[in-house]
Amino acid sequence: MKSSRETALPSGDQPKAGKPKPSKPKAGKPKPGNQKAPAKAPGAAPKGEPQDAAKLGDNQVRLLSLDSLGSSPPGFRSGFVALIGRPNVGKSTLLNQLVGEKVAITSPVAQTTRNRLRGILTTPTAQLVFVDTPGIHKPHHLLGERLVQSARGAIGEVDVVVLLVDGSELAGRGDGFIVELLRGCKVPVHVALNKADLVAEGRAWALEASYRDLVTSVLAGSNRSEEPGSGNPASRSWPLHPISAISGAGTEELLAAVAADLPLGPHLYPADAVSDQPEQLLLAELIREQVLTHTREEIPHSVAVSIDRIVEDGPRTAILATVLVERSSQKGILIGKGGSMLKEIGSGARQQMIKLIDGPVYLELFVKVVPNWRRNPARLAELGYRGD
């Protein structure tokens, strides 16, 4: 079926033809030729196996650069930290709070995060590479299965795990499922009790106790199955940290505790980097964030965004993107009367893109109906949802 084309700017304001624009190296992004391969980067080839740069993507080639990042002070620690939890507990909000910049989209809609997004925080004593994962939930389609698979896969590829829970509610079955999932985790686990700012002072103890009891009961079973003196980090208790991802309360203490559990090692990225995500992924996510913000009901979960072209258009950057939905009725809602909804989505996304690209942006959106794309393996692969 042909896509319906709607512009986020007046139709007469068309981009000029040009070559696709390469990603701009900026402060906060890794720069070509100025990175070292992370010691445990997810997806890296096993040690001892040669890597053919011709078969790697641009971002991976940059990560394999042997250029020096400068000396790290004695006792410096670095590594990867997975943010794990149920949908809508605030993982992306916490990531943005810790990094100090917006590197992950947020919304009140559950299952907002679909990709493993990495945010980088460098302090005088450590460099923490946070991996924001999709919320762990019971999947209802192939996309959901791949999102949960992606989150589970991150657990075995990091140095520390932060389990984020809704600390304003008692521990529930969903939390118990994830704690059981982490039961055999071979790396340190910290439990962050988010939304502490919403908890009445007299109720804080009971809420914290419910999570402590849950963790203790699961780890007690894990410890009984281990040999004495095995040294498995899973045999240790998981410290609890009351925090607020919105206000930042308690996050400094959480950071200090997590950094102390990272291995000794050099800088993995330049000190000014805040993310290593491809520019196209970040742009697509900014559009999807506006869809989540402006639409309700079934629309958010049925939407995917792909960036078709990035074109240099004189002083500004022209971006052409396609928004995929599963039904014609969803397409009508997304476009709105006279294109009003899509123009509002485009306007909001464009304002965020201006901050990312640091320059004027022209954004043109297309809407395309692709029935059951969330259940189509080939379509999911095209959109980058492979579950790895």
C-alpha cells in the first residue's frame, strides 16, 4: 500500500537535492579515530579472533580505533552497567538524570524503550557506560519477545546490574520474576527504589522491607545451591538505594556504589562523550517520542519510525522519515484533521532535533500502513529489532 505523505513544514519549503549527510561528531558523541575498543563491549568479537574492518559498521570501526584516549589516573574504574526493570519504572528517566543530558526518550506510556541505548558518564575516578534496556514484561507478539530477549541478553554482557523498581509500591509478582531472572547473575546487583519522592515518610520502611524480603528469599535459595567459598557475587546481598530519577535525590550515592563495583580499567570513550548511538537512531527516537506524547490507546505500541534520508540543504539539515502503523484507522488518527496531528508531532520532534544537530532542521514525515509489522520477522530486522 502506498504511504500517505504529510509534511511537518509548509509544503512549499522543500529540501534541495544533495548527498546523504554523515553523522556529525559533536561534544557528547564519540569522535572517529579517538576511541578504544571497550573491553567488554556488547557484540564484540571474542578475544583472539581477528576482525575485518570492511565487514563492520562505521560505529564499530570507530570503536576499534587504537588511537589513545589519554592516560587514566591510578585506580580508575570503567565498565558497562545494565539498567533492568519492568516497563515504565523510570529507566530512561534515570539514564538521562545520571548522564546529565537527554540520550533516551521518555513518556508515561509503558514499553517506551525498544533499543538498548547506551549513555556514558565520566567522573574523575570512573567511566560508567549505562545500558538502558526495554522493560521486561510478558510479550504478546514477536516484537515484545525480541524486546525482552534484548533486555535479558544485556544481563550477561555487563559488569554491574542496576535493578530499578517502583519504590512507591510494594514489591509485586513482576518484580519477583525479574529477581528470579537475576538469581544466577555473576556480577554485582544493586536495587534502586525509584520514586522515593512520592513515598510518605511513614510508609518508606514498609516499602523498602518488601523489596529486601523479596531479594533475601530469592538469594537464600541461590546461596544454598552454591559451594562454600565460591566467591560468586550472587552470593552477596544486593544493596538497596532509595532514589528519585526525576529530582536526582539519592543518585549520587547510587553512582558511588555502582562505580566501586566496576573493574579497574582505562577510559573506554572520550571523557566528553554522553552516548555512542548512531545519529539516525537518535533522530528516529525523537519522532517516536512525540508520537507517544500526542497519541493514546493502541497507537504508541503500533508505531515504528525509520529515517529515510538526511540531506544537507544549505545552512539547514533536511530529514525525511517514515512512520509505520498497522491499520488505516491508526494512520488517520496519526495524521489528524487536515494533517494537524502529524504537523504537531513534526514540530515537537524538530525542536528536539535542532538541539541534537545544533542547527536548523527541516523535517518531512510520511505515514505508511504495514499490517502486522510487529509480527513480521523480516520487517522487525529492517527496523533493527533483532533481539540481540
